Amino acid sequence: MLLSVLLTTEDTITHIGSGFVANKKGLFITAAHVIINHLHETNRLRVSVPDSETPSRLFKISILHYQYLDPTLPRNGPNKKSYHQDLAICRVLSYNLSSHFKLRLQRPLPDEILRITGFYNPDKISVPIINNTANLSFLVKEDTQFRIKHRLFSIFSRNNNDYEQNPELVSNEKIFNNCLTLRNSAHQGVSGGPVLNSSNKVVGIFLGGNQSLHYSNILCSKYIRKSYRFIK
């Protein structure tokens, strides 16, 4: 199930990212950078299923596990290709789940067509909270097709030239082997949303990217599964 990640401010609420339910126990997955600035005030975080016709009920979440590493900062150590950390695993509270996404634990094939889905707020507006519900009809659902750009790893860089040259020439500090770079980009607010294959299984989560160059990065599902399989 696809959900919007929301932040409450007094009596209003704002969309800050996307995420999805990943199993029958209600585990909810998003990108850590969506919530990293609010870990000391998790009571302000909510999730909801946007509805274009009726107000959507708001649900609290408990944060079970998170990892975050700013990919633009220098890394220490000899590893040529390190692991990128941008994952939050939560649980949706007081919600009877009707569906969930399944993870595909194999990396996508070269040139495989993928689809990212999530929500974004085109007008950057906040809406009032009324009886623990909010009108989220302003959110737009994104469904965009992608193809793999780099088969074995992903590049995170503020230098556009790094995305254009031979990947073998890019500094090792900018290379992560648990991610992939895709050909295409998505709107801000879709971060944390699932990247799906043709069978509607999750192959990764969307982390963001370079909109000017139409490149995006995803965290692979195999790494996500390793992080949450021991969570009860």
C-alpha cells in the first residue's frame, strides 16, 4: 500500500515524502532523509492514504530502525564501493492493513523497465487537520518509467560531470554498491516511494537524484530486506 508521509504543524499538515507498507505486520518503509530532521519529534509525523474525494484518516507511526549517511560527505576507509545508508523502517499504528507490496530480492536486469510511484505536492501547500483527518486531494500521484543506467552500482555526486563520464573514472568516494542509477527523474516529495517492476514487486526505494540530467538513484530491495528481516 502506497502512503504519504506527513508533518503536522500546530493545526495543519504538509506532505514531506512517500513510502509503502511492506508486509502483513504493517512495516512501513521510506527514505531516512524524509524523516531525519524529525526524529526528536516523531509525534508530529503521520502517514495517510490520499483520497481525491474524501478526507483521509491520519495514522501515527513508530520508528523501528533507521540508517542515514549524507552521500556528499567524504568517506573514510579503503572500500572501493561502500554501502549507502538512507532507509527508515517504521510501523503504522492503529491501522487494519488491507494490502502490502512484496519485495523482489534480485537486482533489476540491465535496461529493465521500472516504474516509480509516490506522491508530490505541486503547490507546496499545507492543509488543516479536522477530527484526525485531512483533505489530501491536492497531492498528485506520480507514475514514471525508468531504465537502469549503471548495472553494478550507483553514483551520488554534486558534480554533473561524474554522471556523464565513464563510471570507472569516478572517485570511489562517490560510488555505492547497494544502489542503482536510473535514467529519468521524479518530483520532490516522491522520495521514499517504491520502485516497481512489471510484476508490481518492489525492486528498490526512490532516493532522489539530478533532475537537470534526468538521473535518479534507488536503494535496492535486497539491502532493504537485510535491514528489516529481524524486526518483529
